[in-house]
Amino acid sequence: MGRIRVYLRDAMALSTRPLRAGRRRFLGAAAALAFAPAARAGAEPPIADAHSHIGMFSSRLRSLRAEMEQAGVTLLAWSIVGDTPWTHRTPRGIEQRAEPKPGEQAAHFRRRLAQVRAYLSRDGLAHIEAPADLEAARGGAPRVVIALEGAGLAADGLELLDEAYAGGLRHLQLVHYIRNALGDFQTERPEHGGLTDLGADVIRACNRLGMLVDLAHATGPAIDRALEVSAVPPIWSHSSISATQYSWQQSSSLSRLLYIDYARKIAQRGGAIGLWSLKRTVGSVPSGYADELLRMADAVGPEHVMFGTDLDGVGAFGTMDKLADLRAVADELLRRGVDAKTLRALCFGNYARCLRAAMQGRQA
């Protein structure tokens, strides 16, 4: 794809470690902080990342397939940003700068999707289409999940979701950084009181098609209704879990945190929460990411936490800048004595399970 031009995602303002670490029931002895050079094809456990923009915000990516194979990252949600042309960076974070006209968001998505598919074809990298593809990824063959961040295009007709599905979309995040007709998001004053009727219809359409619903960026009331509507567990692909409930008035990296009560609701429905790689949340080295991943697992259970790095999305504010950093985290978890079942769940199984459940719910 070379370079897909999009604006940098927000990674600004203070974000502290939001929850007090509990006793890690499943851990053995702590290990050293040094990381061995990682990665090789067939590495165990396989790694899934539920939210990545790798190569979309920079030109450094040469071959996604080679990088995935080297790091043993076999399942990667490569997320197209649906509202880039209408946002800009401010001291507070990413904010809306313009209003899309009818049809513009669909046209933008089609262009980006064509670029992604063209890149994958040139790189010899397959994308996930059906549950059987997850088994290939589990077995070590790299697979990309085509994802979309911001589903405002649905306001122009739910049939656009059918078109997107036919084009390979399997993971849909409802809201992002611009106002849309689906529901409220965390970084602006709420105007809908949560999820709208259209937002509920979008979730039902995703359930019918077999697309994974992603609630990242949504407000608490929107999460509540989404959990009532969805027939299969939704996910929260990226940020971190906070013991403090922040509001839209805070800086973006605080307002974007997921309040623990909502994290537990998502977990109770069988969903999973992804951890981003923002330095002010996880620190400046991959071992801090391992710390935060385990803290979140203590908070909601290891069956409901996953990688959701937002790699390249958080830009220079991120701890990770290559897929080998994910393998370094997995190696650190192994050194710390995390048991094999928990390690596979955190690194691969939780995202794969949620994606499988969504795809298996497809109605003929």
C-alpha cells in the first residue's frame, strides 16, 4: 500500500496507571526486565492484535507479511480510520474539524479498503473471511482482519454494511472522533443519550452479517444499550481500564479510558478489552505493557483481556513501533511464569474467540 495518508491519532495528555494492581493469581516468580531479540515463524504462543494501524501513519512498513511472520503475530486487525478527512489534532487531542456530506464517508471507506486489499494482494497476505481462517492463524499462518474505525457511513444506508462485508470487512467499530448518527463517543459532549436506534440497527446488521462489533470510544450509556442489543459478545479493542470515571471534558488519553464497571459488563457478556501501547499508560518499555496487561487481567479475568496496541496510531507517544515488540511482551509473560492456558488466551485466544463468535453468528 506504500502509505495511506491519515492524521495521527490522539496520544496526548496524562494517563496514569488507572487501577491498583491486585494479586496475580496465575503468576509465578517475577522475571528480569530484559527482552531477548524476538521472533520467528511458528513462535509460541501465536499473537493476535485487536487494533493496529501499522504502516498507515508512516512509510516505514515494507512487508506486513514478513513482519508478522518474524514476530509470530498471526492475527492482526488492520483498522481503516473512517473519519480522517474530517478531524484534526488540537492540544486536547483529535477533534472534528468539518462535517462530512452524505455519501462522503462511504466513498472514503471504499478508497481505503481498495488500498488495503491491493496492498495485501501484493504482499501475498490473506485476510480473514470465515471461521476456518482463524484456524490457519492459530496454526501459524499470518492473517489480517480488515477493520473499520468509525461507522458513520451507515447513516447513508445499512446496505453499505453488506457492501463492506462483501469487500472483506469483519470488524466494525461504531464511533470514533466525529459526531455520527449511531451514538455518543467519549471525547465530546454527549448528544444522543447513548446508542441511537440507528446504532442498534447497525449492531443487528453486524450480527446478521457476521461482523465483530467494537465498542471502543463509545460512552457508558452507549455500551449499556449495545450489550442489550447484540446477540454475540462485542469487544472494546483499545485503551485501558480505569478505576476513575473520566468525562469528555478531560484530555483525550484520560477520557478514552474504559471505566472498570463497563469493562466488567463487557467481560460478563463474554467480550474482551484490548490494551493500547500509549506510554503514559504502559510506560516506555514493553515490560510495562506486560505489567498493565496483567493488571487488567486481575481486574476482569484473563479470559477477557487482549492486545489492542493501536500501533502507529499513537505514533511517537507509543511504547511499541514494530510487531516484534508484541513478541517481547509475550516472552516477558512467559518468563514471569504465566501458565500456558492464560498466556494463549491473552496473546491470541481472547480476540480469536470473540471474532469467531461474531462470524459464526452469520445468518444465511
